[in-house]
Amino acid sequence: MLTIGVDIGGTKIAAGVVDEDGSILARTRWDTDPENPQQIDASIVAAVVELRGAFDVGAVGVAAAGFVAPSRDTVMFAPNLAWRDYPLRDRLSAVIELPIVVENDANAAGWAEFRFGAGRDVSHMVMVTVGTGVGGAIIIDGHLLRGAFGVAGEIGHLKVVPHGHYCGCGHEGCWERYASGQALTLAARHLVTTDPDGSRRLQEIAGVGRRIKGPHVAAAAAEGDAAALELFRDLGYWIGMGSASLAAVLDPELIVIGGGVADSGEFFLDAARAGFLDHLSARGHRPEARIELALLGNDAGIIGAGDLARF
């Protein structure tokens, strides 16, 4: 059965027709207004109508960045979209007239990697999505862990530093404040202040009057700049350290690192593995999980949402 996977971002949706092998047969993209739920609904419907015009599809999966109810019909809260206890499935079903499931976007991406990407040879996997923040998906014995209330996998808010940096969730010391793209950016800006000579290349790439961002650090690292490479090593070590805590609880075979920052994985993957082993409990007396980069990139949300519509 062919399905349609819809991946909802802050200002756009990406959708595609997904076959049972996880291949995207056709795709489309529509702009959205994050403050207008009705307009988001309309864009989703338009994307589905467009794709159904050329394919016979049997269901639709929608990946949304937010807390999704375990019934997979309602977005209880979305930090970057105007959804509060929003009955997304019912709103769409009234027009689309196909079976629809709603899933958290990190869960969808993790499921795609488990089924068709880096995790296709394992039964127990954790996906760590490293972007502006840190998200995740947990696969236990081949099943996606959603939790009693649908919000399992919010691993970015594990507390790793007591009384640490303030987090947007309202607490302090969360993992994503040290192991995310935002953390990398803040560390780079701090370095410019504390070591202007050592960060000279970062400043040159950012340009006069521009604030350093993650892509500037990646560009400098690609040139072999020592300061940029050290920033990525620090980021990787934090990713690995937090992953060791996940392993203590979940005991996965594989930890997959995805998200936008994963595109720079060559700069931090070794450090992530080192941080993981340095902090792994009972090391030497237990098998050690592998840490690998995700394989499906930006398509993971579409593929995962489409595949989850079959379950």
C-alpha cells in the first residue's frame, strides 16, 4: 500500500508518496503560517490532494513537532506552532477522507531510520536528533516507545548539569543546552569574546557585523580551523556523555545521531564516541552500543510518517 507522509516544519510542509520499501515516489512542498492553524490544515490538504492526483494511496501520516496524544489524533502542545490541544486528525479527516495518523516528528524520523536507514539491522535503537535543540525517538524490541501520555522521547530535557544553563522548557541544565546547534553557536560567540585572536577565522567567515552561527563554524571546520574543530569536539563529547545516560536506562544496540547538525558529523563523531565510552556505566563488563550517523537526512520525517500510517 502506498501512503503519503507529511512533515510539518515551522514555515513549510514537505510531503511525499512513500512505498513499502521506504522510497519517496513523488514529493511536494507548501508554505505555511505557524500562527494560523487553519492555513496549516489547508496546506496539508492541498499537498495530499496534489499527490493523490497521480497515485492510489491508502493512508496519510502527519509528522508534527510537538506533544502528540497516544491516540495519535491530537497535538497537545507545539512549541513553534499555534497548536494547543488541537484535533489535527479530525480536522484533516473531514476533508481528506482517508485514514490519518499524527505522530511526533522526531518519532517519525527515528522510525524511518529504524526501518530503512542506519537502524535497519537492530531491534533496540535510540535516535538523537541534534538541531536547534535535541529531540529523540526510542525503539524497544522493534516497537516505537510513545509512553503513557504520548510524550516519551523528549531526551533533550534530561538534566545533565545541576543548576546549569537555563532552558526554554523552564528548567536548568538540560542536555540540549550543551549538545545542540544552539549550544554550538553560543559557544562560538563566547569564544570570539574570550579569544578574539584564536577565533579570527570564524569572525572572517561570519563577516563584519554578523553574529556567528552554526554554518559558519562548520565552514571553518571544513577548512581545518583549529578553533572550529575544537568547538565541534566539545559538542560531540556532550552528545556522547548524554548518550551514555540513555544507554544506562534503555540499553540500545545502536544510537543514531540525526538532525541538521548531523551533516557536520565528520567533525564530532569521534568525540561523541569517546564521550559515550568515558561515561558508560560498567564499561568493560557489558556490550557497547554503536554510535552512527543517520542516513536519510531531511527525508526521514516524510518516510517515517508515511510508514507509520500503515501501523
